Amino acid sequence: MRSMALKNEEASSNGYNSASSFESQMSDWDFLFGDWEKTTYISSRTDDAVGISGATTLPVIIGDAHKLRQVKHSPTYESDGIHLVPECHMEEALLVDEETHFGHQEVYTVAELWKGHDESNKRDKATQDLLSALQRANVSEDSYLHEVNQRKQIEEILTIQRLEIDEMKRRSYTLHDELQDSKKQKLMLEQHIIQIETARKDNVKEITDFFTEKSCEETKKCLKLEMDLLSALQKAREMENLYQNEKGRRLDMDVKITRQRVEIEETKKHRDELYYELKDLKEHMLKLKIIDVPDETNRRRRAERDLLSALEMVRY
């Protein structure tokens, strides 16, 4: 920016050799954006007379239309003489100074516009990153709701299976009671067989046929009851294994849902932190529009860089 200002100064003050001496006594900020009305520099035809604020002054000489006015002389100039400049030259120099001042004001305005454009782009980028974080939080919340629905379905399936297991247990108890009854009947038959054996002397063949027939029937009944009981026990074991597997899957899903819930809470917390940081940054930027100090500008840029770094960390 200073190089542009120097080019404008050289173009507007062609023939004035005092620019380097004038810039050496002014800071960059005063040179570009200072109050030029307080400083006046003029040149004679020999380009030797220069005046700045703080320089020595000469008494005023009153004359006619081409009267001479006081001229401020640079203390660093090599000549010890006093140069008097006509008032018409003084007015021309003031006009050149005003044009140069307006040129510097235009350069400063363009620089401020570019600065505002860069800050607007940074704010837009920060807003887009915040919207992306909110979208990821919504996706995580949808996944959590889907997992909750799956958990409810699994719990319903487990409830149905539990009822089936209870029914199988009830049937196994019924079969066990039937087996006990058959054993009692077997004991009764054995007693009856003993009675028959005592009476077989009368009709051995009849008794033998009756005994064989009854024993076969009872054996078939016992075998059938035992097979039914074994089948019921096998089904009960299978249902128990299935219940254990479903229970393990439910525990795994509970752990997964808990982890996702923690991640969602952390994402929401980080989202709120980023939102408040962005809000504070906007308020700080509004304050900085009123106070244009280099230190405040540097702090604002550091805050923007920190916010951009935080948003990059959240995105990755």
C-alpha cells in the first residue's frame, strides 16, 4: 500500500525534490492517512524550498499581488538561506497536496473494501462449517432413533420367545408328571404280574400271551413318553441357547447405543461452544468497526485463526 502511495506522490508532485526529506520525518500511517492540512510543503523554481510541521518559520512580508508569504524551512536542508515563494505558487502547492491527499484516501478506501470482503468470506466459511456440524449431529440423532426402534423390536421378539420357553417348560413338567404316572402304572402292573404268576399254573399259555401283550403296550407307551420328554428337553435347550444369543446381542446393542448417545452429547456440546464463539466473534468484529487500532486488528485476526482451527478440528 505504501508503494502505491509513493507512486501517486511522485506522479502528482513532479518537480518537487523534497519528498524524501518529508517522508523521513513522518510515519507510514501519518504519510498515508494523516492530517495533511497541518503540513505544507512548497517549492520554488529551483526546487530548494521545503516546509514541514515543526520546522523554523520566517517573518511575513506584506506586498502587492505578488507578495511573499512566510515559508517554513527544513532544518535538515543543506542551504542556510531563506527562500521566499509567491502566494500563487503556494496555492498551486496546496492544490497538489489536496489531490494527493484524496488519492491516498481512495487507496485507503479500496484497502478497507478488500479487507471487509476477506472477513465476509471467512464468516461465510465459518457458518458453513457450523451448518455441517449441525447436519452431522442430526444424522447421529437419526441413527440413535433407528437403534432405539431396533431395540424395541428385539425386546418384543425376546418377550415372545420367553413365552414360548415358558410354554415348553410347562409341557415338559406335564410330560414329567405323565412319566411318573406311567411308572406308578408300571408298578401296579408288576404287582398284577406277580399275581398272574401265582395263577399261571392254571393257564400258563393264556397268562403268557396276556403278559406279553400288556408288556409290549406298556413298553411302547414308556418309549413314546421318553422320546417326547427328550424332544421337549432338546427344544428347551435350543430355546435357551437362542435366548442367550439374543441376550448377548441386546447387550452389545445397549453398549453401542450408549456410546452413540455419548458421542451425540459431545457433538451437541461442541456445537454450542462453536455457536457461542461465533457469536462472540461477531460482536467483537462489530466493536472493531468502531475502533480501528493495529493491536485490536491483530487480536481479531488471531481470534479468527483460532476459530478456523477449531472448525477444522471438528470437521475432521
